[in-house]
Amino acid sequence: MEIEKNAALIVVDVQRGFEDAFWGRRDNPEAEENMAALIDRWQETGRPVVFVRHDSAREGSPLAPGSAGNAFKDFVAERRGRGAGPEVLVTKTVNSAFYGEPDLDAWLRAAGVEQVVIVGIQTNMCNETTARMGGNLGYDVLFPLDAMHTFDLAGPFGWTRTAEELTRATAVSLHGGGFARVVTTADVLKGAAAE
């Protein structure tokens, strides 16, 4: 798999508030390690990195602005501003990073970016929504499934699904529906190796 020289890494909502018990049980304990490896590779190779922060407008949210949970997890915070390539912070109040400030689509197009790699939290929420919109906007979207995680979730009619089930459903919907190519961190690291 070839990763374009100016492919953008979009790091979605890797915030301390997602460590709150409020969310329940999560999947993929290796997610943070894989996210860190991808950020490092992007910064080493001078590719653009987009850090996305969710500023929740919902009362009592662990991600509310001004709360400790709104801050990036340490491994992300310490990497910001350390790359050789362009970097931007996008803040949002909804699921899609394309509905944030500044305008992500405009920023990517100004940089000539056609390929994006989406990582972060949560797989089936903000990551999936951003991937669907990216696909609709014409980007080549890569979705390394092991560089993200989600939580068990209750839905309608008494239905519940585990984080693993939700992750698989997201992968099938995105890949099978043509919104994104679902891949692994190893695939992306190999394709983005320094020359």
C-alpha cells in the first residue's frame, strides 16, 4: 500500500475524558500505542497532521471545554508541534471533523491533500462519521482499525452491542460501502516509510 507524500493523518478526539468510567468498557488496548507510532511516522516524514478536539456542548460531558477531560491524552499533547510538516488543530462540537474550526476540507485542499488516514476515538462515532464525509468529499480515506477504539453501547429496543461488535460493523460498513479502505497500522507504517 502506497501512502502519498502529503497524506494527512487525522487524529480524532484523543482526549483524557475518554478515560472516564462514564463510557463503560472499551476494546483494543493497543490503540494508543498504534496511534503514537503513526503520529511519530507522520512527523518524521514531514507529512501533515491534523489534531481534532471535541469540545462537547452537552452538560456534564467528560469532554466539556474547561474540564480536565477536554485535554489531549499525554502521548498526543507531548507530540503536538514536533513534526517537520504542517499541523493544525481543529475543534468541533459534533461528530465529523469536517464540521469544525478551522474548516478541515479547506485546509486539506489548500495543502493539496487527496489521501487521509483517520485514527482516534471513537471508532463507530467521530472516526466513522469523519471517514464517511471524507469519502463523500472525494478523499482516499484509510482507516487503520487497530489505531482506534470504542465502547460497548446500548441502542433501541433493548439492543446492546459490544465494542468489538461495533468495531466490526463500522469496518464492514466503511469498507464494503466504499467510504474508506480499512487497513492495519502495520500496513500504513510500511507504506509511509521514510525514503
